[in-house]
Amino acid sequence: MEKQISEKAQKNISKLLSQDIDSETRKRIVDIQKDTLLANDAFSSDIVFGTAGLRGIMDVGPNRMNSHTIRKATQGLANYIKEQKETNASVAICHDPRINSRDFALEAARVLAHNNIRVFITVDLRPTPFLSFALRELECTAGINITASHNPKEYNGYKVYYKDGAQITPPHDTGIIDEVQKIPYCKNIELSAEDSPLIHTINDTIEEKYLTAIKNLSIETQLCKEQGNEISLIYSPLNGAGITMIPVALNQWGFSKITLVDSQKKPDGHFPTIPKPNPELKETLSEGIELLKKTKSDIFLASDPDSDRISCSVLHNGQVSILSGNEFGTILLHYILERKKPLDKNFATVTTIVSTRLVRVLTEAYQGTCFETLTGFKYIGEKIHQWEQNKEHTFLFGMEESLGYLYGTHARDKDATIAACLAAELTLYLKMKGLSLIDQLYAIYERHGLYREGQRSIEFTIEQKEAAFNQLKKMRQKPPQTLGDLKVVGLIDYLQKTDLPKANVLSFELEDHSKIILRPSGTEPKIKIYGSVTSEQEKINSSIIAREDKRLQTLLLAVEKLFKS
């Protein structure tokens, strides 16, 4: 336990107390000062940009999400836009259902309007990919999305997009960050009136154009139109933004038999029925899975609060199978490659360094080119923009293992809406052949090789974080000879690798072609361990899958012990 509040923290506390703040905030500051560790964490440093912008716990202090950090970030963005001397500069703003999200969105709008920058804001919560679409449709200079994605209810965030519709990448990210850092904590940042003529609501026409763009991506259009009611779907927006778009889009594709998880259909930033609004977690999906079993529906889909990620679960041989992000992405990509005709001769897919190697295997099997990026869908969006400029490739599909997928170029971020529609179409297509998504996955393994992936997250307290990150530093300086019982035969240090931006990531290749990747979170005190094992099998069944998964978990646990010893 730290003995006293640091000088910097105390200075920032005094700055905040000197302002005209409400009694609740003053009381919260008094409470925080009783916990030295918490006070230093909240007030000794500024919240920093991660892979997508700001994200953190909502509370008082410069290292927390609150009106001060929102205003500071937005003023920095405004200063950067003005430096670029953009003609008729404008910014699109969207938000998720979280506590304070609407308020933060309006604060950002008022800061921009005071800086004589036009604002287009959604009438209410909307999915993240809709912001990416609307930004480009409205020809905006930038975009802001107030969301913390799948983080716990205590979190909120601030994602910044630029005119290409993707999350900010160099040079815009560093330029905006530099401008934000120039602004002192608690600086008085002025706001426009709420009814400023520069603040406009994004109208229904833009939403209709987005849904039309989604509808036009259907591959088996006639099949969906004529037999879409042959499958039944369960859907949960997890009290998030997906409810505004996904059921409508599914209906437009021809899927009318949709049952909503009743307790999770209304937007609610408290997420009352789930421990965390993360569709990767089995406990988060429990109500939907029970409904899937009860109704014997064909598929259960669940999107996260900002509706850019989506999970898929199905019944197979009477048992529920929750598809991992890698499994679901593999099945979607295979379907596109098999059924979309014709494929562009220079088509390309994009995935991340921690996602399944099957993306590359499948892409190359169909004579395409696969590119790998660092974690963060902004890098995938960046590729789409590059190829539109230089015509070297045509983007077909992008995915990351954490349930993020994009088919089409209507958006430059992962999109749960198109993934949901494509999953429904594929489910129908397979059902007409007497097959399930799991049958299809096994067939892919038999033809292209069995690849199984998994991950473990090691979470730390504030006191433990430094020691854990030092262990990662030691592994970089003196790489281990073995991981588990397997010899390390290759190492990629992404702080040194030159064809991607530098990142604090280590990738180990093992003697049996297994892989381990270590990546610290940019927004939370944890380190993620990603593992992959592979083998060739003539016939795939559940027992072979279980055997390989056990082998993978043994390897992951061995690596985890290195950080807990």
C-alpha cells in the first residue's frame, strides 16, 4: 500500500476542487483521498490512447472517463482538424447504451460546435459500424463513438475515426494525441449551446442507405427470399445498440422467425442480467442458450453493446456448441469463398496476428492473398483504404479472433449486422443440405487441416501489474528455450519487426508448429496469452477436437505459470 498521495495527484485533486463542481463529485474526491493507491491511480497520470482511443473506468480524475477527459479529448481533436485546414469541417458522433454515453456524446458535440465545426449526431444509440458508414456518407472529416465495447459496466470509452471511416492510424492518431496532451487537466473548455445550429441529427435516410448496403451483400439472395422462414433465430443485443439495426436487417434479408431474449432486448447500460457484456463469455450467453435449447432454434446470435462484435451458438447433435471467434470467422470466410461468384482475381483477406492461421490457408487455397495486421480492426480498415487508392487488391473479408468480422466495404470497422445476416444465410444454405455449422467446420478441418486456438487472460491488481510486465520484458531480453515441454524454434518481437507498426508483442513458434503470442492489454491491467495448435486428420470428430483442445490448454497453462511464479 502506498503511504501517501503523490505530489502530482494532489495537485490535480486541488485543481478539480477549485472548479465549480457538484456536491456529488466533491464527495467522491473526499472518498478517493482515503485510498492512497486509488487516488494516485486516478489522479497521477492522464488516461492514454490505446488501440482505438480512450477507454477506462468512469470516475473523477485525469486517468478516468468523465466530462473533463471527454472535453479535453474533443478539444484536442478540434485543434487537430483546424490545423489540417479542412474546408467545411464536420464530425459524426455515435454512442452505445452505457451510463453517461449520451451525455458524453452531447458534450463532445458542444465542444466541436464551439470550435465552429459542424456535428452530425445520431438521434439515439446506434452500432459502431453505422458510424463508420455515416461518416463517409456525410463526407465528414472525423467521427467519434462513445463506447467501451464489451468492457464491464463501470467503463466507457471514446473512439476516434477519420474521413476514410476507419479508426485513427498514423499520422492522424499521433497528431491528435499530441494536441490532446497539450491541453492541461481541468482547463476551462467552452461549450456551445445545446441547440447550436451547427449540431444536426443524422436522419433516417442515412440509416436506410446503410441497411440497403447490407442487403446488397447477400450471396444466396433468392434462397433467403423464398425460404428464409425455414430457419428460426434467437437474438440478443445484450441490452445494447444491436437492437436498432440487426432485427431490421435480418428481416430485409428474408429472415422473419426471430425470437429476442426478452430481458436483454432493451438498451440498458447497467447490463442487469449478465456479469459482463462480452459475448465471448459463456455466462454472458446463458439466457440465450437456454432459449436456444428450449425452442430448438437453428442459431443463437448475440452482439456486444456497440454491436460491432457478434457470437454464434448452434445446436449440433442435441448439444449446444458456442463457436469461438476463430471458428465462426473460418466458417463465414469459407462460405464466401465457395459461394461468391466470381471472386476478383486480386482479392485479399485481412486478419490479425493473433487470429486463426486458417484465414491464410483458406485464402491461398482459393488463389487470394492474405495480410496480417496488429490487433485492432483499425489496421484492417486502413488496408481497405489503401487498396481503394492503389488498386493493388480488392478487399473481400476481414476478421479478428475476438468476434469481429467485416464482409463488404460499406464500413471500415467490424460489423455485427452483416455478420448476423451472413450467418443466417449460411445456416439456411446448410440446413437445405441437412447440415449444421459444426458439420461445415469439421469438413473444413478435414480438407485444410485442423487448427485449434485459444487464449487466457492474466488479470493483475495495480500492485501486481509492474512485476508482470517486467516478466514480459525479461522474456524479450532472454527468450525461453522451451515453453511447456516444447522447444522454441522461432521468435518474432513486434517491437523490432519492420513491416508492421511497433508493438509490445512476442510471438513464439514451437517445434510441433504450435504458436504462443503474448500481448499486454492497452486499456486494462492484464496480459493475454494466445495459443494455436495444428495437426493433419483424415476424419474429424468431437473426441479429436477435445484431444487437441486439451493439448492447447496444457500449453497455455504452462505459459501462464511463468507470470505467476
